[in-house]
Amino acid sequence: MPFLRSLSALALAAVASSSFAAPETYNVDPSHSFPRFSYNHFGLSTQLSKFNKVTGTVVLDKEAKTGAVDVTIDMKSVETGSTVFNGHIQGADFLDTAAHPTATFKSTKVNFAGDKPDSIEGNLTIKGVTKPVTLKVTHFVAMQHPMMKRDAIGANASAVIKRSEFNAGKYAPNVGDEVTITVSLEAIK
């Protein structure tokens, strides 16, 4: 009988320890998180731009290998490198920030490879148009933030979309319809 009691205690301990594993919520660090986008400009160059204001949360359950991402981008914070073009790209033909000041990404599934997120499936909404998008995670780390002494995560992820599918296709195909979105994100627990 001692063997059965030990086995029962071990099973109970396993169940109890798994119940302690829980999803952890991380808040996006807006000073170290930047969605960027790039596109071909008349075949002459690849233009690079970013958004300076992003908010949101990442929920991660390392034990269950599940997660959720909910991010909002302030589209008026676009930074192209030119004050004139910042205004131009916010116009109705492109981002239409007067009518649609934010864009959102809400995950529907986080896929893991081993212990790390590998891709994030979700819905991207730009200009009121929502399309499914899969972000490929190219870098992920979870660690204690060296300065804040709190748990933190960092990730880089990217996807390619067609801007014409979001009613922002003016001048396509001369100005590339395919836009690469790259997100560098840090979040603090």
C-alpha cells in the first residue's frame, strides 16, 4: 500500500502543479515596440516606414503552449522620414486616418515550435477592412528585464499583405501592392 499512496501523492502533486501554471499577461512597451512596413517604390527602391505609437497585450501560457495577442496601432503616428509624406500617406487614398485612426491585430491562434511561438494567426484590420494574416515569428525570448527586474518578452515577426485588399491600393502596381509588415515588440509582465 505505501507504493499506491506514493503513486497517488505523485499524481496529486502533478495535478496541483499543473493547476498553478496559468496564462501570464504582458503589456506592450510602447517605447520599444514598432510596427514597420516596407514596399517597392516604382522599382527604384524599397521604402521603409514605421508607426511610433502602439499599445496592447500579449497573453502567454508557457505550459499549455498557448497565447493571445491584441495590438492597436495609432495610424496617425506614421513616420515615413518626411513630414510632407507623413501627411500624404494619411490621406483617404492610403491610410485614411481621419476616418480610421487605428489599425488592430487580434490573434486567433498562436502556434508553437518547441517552447517558443513560431507563428501567430489572427485578424488584421486596416481602414475598417479585416483580413486573416499569419505573422511568422523570427525571434522570441522570455527573460527578466535587466533594468526593470520584471518578466519580459521580446519578439520579431513579419507578414506580407496586399494593400489593395485594405482599400489602400492607389498607384499599384507601380507602387508595390505587396507590403511587408515587420513588428519588433517588447512587453512587460
